Amino acid sequence: MKIDWDRRTCARRGHITYLPHEEHLRERLHAATALGEAWRCLRCGDFVLGDPHGSGPAADAPLVPRGKVLRDLFILRFLAVERAVRGVFIVLAAVGVWQFSNQKDAVRRFFDEYIAVLRPVARHFHYDLDHSPVVGTIQKTFGYQHSTLLLVAALLLAYALVEIVEGVGLWRAKRWAEYLTVVATAAFLPLEIYELTEKVSWLKIATLVINILAVLYIAVTKRLFGLRGGRAAFEAERHSASLLEVETSAGVPAAAHNG
């Protein structure tokens, strides 16, 4: 089922109307009804009773996201939430490493006692805890120096900060956040690919695919790094949309305006 992004957004946020100074446009956007004056919404095109939300030249009409732009904004916000959630989990991991660095001896004693209790049970099920990869990995962490663990915690916090900043910027559709997301995500792709060569899991595969698609989608659709005309084409596209917003909502073809 095709989603009507315009009406969906207007239902959630309300309509946006505008009174242009140009008379021919004003006539197309205005309607007189038995209940009073009505103005056409710049987003969904429906007529709305009441006074317009703003007025001025058509060139100064608000740039209202519509159609494909709204869909792109939804995708950006999905990525923003994913980045923010990941950042929160990384912060929790950093706190865990920091607490572990301060209580390593107590954790080691608890772990050794826990393993001693479980060892007979594991033998009953023919599982050797002493040669378990998981147990071995945990035991290795006890050998890390306090300064090393603090460094790991600090790096995790820095990584989490980048993820959260990306999330906030993408949610607000900031161009700098799009650049930051592409650069930061692309920088970690080789590490994610290397981790897949060590051990394959559906989570790792899904994360890698999402990150690759995010890099390609943002770079191409937002014309980053000179792609599809670069920033000049991006700004021209926005400026053109701003100039034609009222005409488009009023049903005036762009070609006629350009002619």
C-alpha cells in the first residue's frame, strides 16, 4: 500500500498555509466557502479553513518537505534513532568496563567461585569449561592493566559521543551530520568486515548491510562529496523548491514557470 507522506504528516503536525503577495497565486491558493475563507495547504494541497499561517512574496514561502523529501526525512530519522540507541548501549558498555577496572579483583574471585561451582555440572554434560572459548576470553580480561581498561572505557565513550551526535544531527536533518555519519560509518566498515571473517553472525551481517546502505543512501541522495553536482546542486535544488513551492501547491507546472 502506497503511503501518502503528505497527508500522513499533516495529520500528525497540522497543515501549513501561506498568503502570497502575487495576485494570480493568491487566487489559486484561496477559496471562499459558506464557513469562511479557506487556504490551500502547502504540504498536502487540501483547503483549510481559517487565516493563513504566513504571508509574503512567493519566493519567501516556507520550504515545506513534501512527497519524496518527507520519505527521505523519515529514513534519516530511522537512522538517527538507530545511532542514538547504539550510542546509549556503548555508553553502558563503557561504564561497565570502567566499573570492572575498579573492581577487577572482586570480579575475578566471584568468577572463579562461580566456575568452581559449575565445573561438576558442566562435566556431567560433557562440557569442558577449562577449555571454553568464552571462559578463556573472560579470563584474559583479568590480565589487562587498570590503565588499559580505562583507555578502552574512554575510547568507548568517545565512540558513543560520535554516535549520539550523529543521531541528533540526522534527526534535525543537518548537512554536517550527514557528512559525519558517512565518514564515521565508512571508517568502521573495514573493521566490521574483518569481524565477519573471524566469526559470522546474523547480527553482524545485518549491521554491516545497514551501515553500507546508510553510507550509499546519504552520500548519493544528499549529493555529498561532489556527487550529482555536489553542494551547488543541492543548494540549487533547495532554492528551486523554495521558489516553486507555492506554484506547485497551486497547481502551476514548473515548466510553465521556467518558461
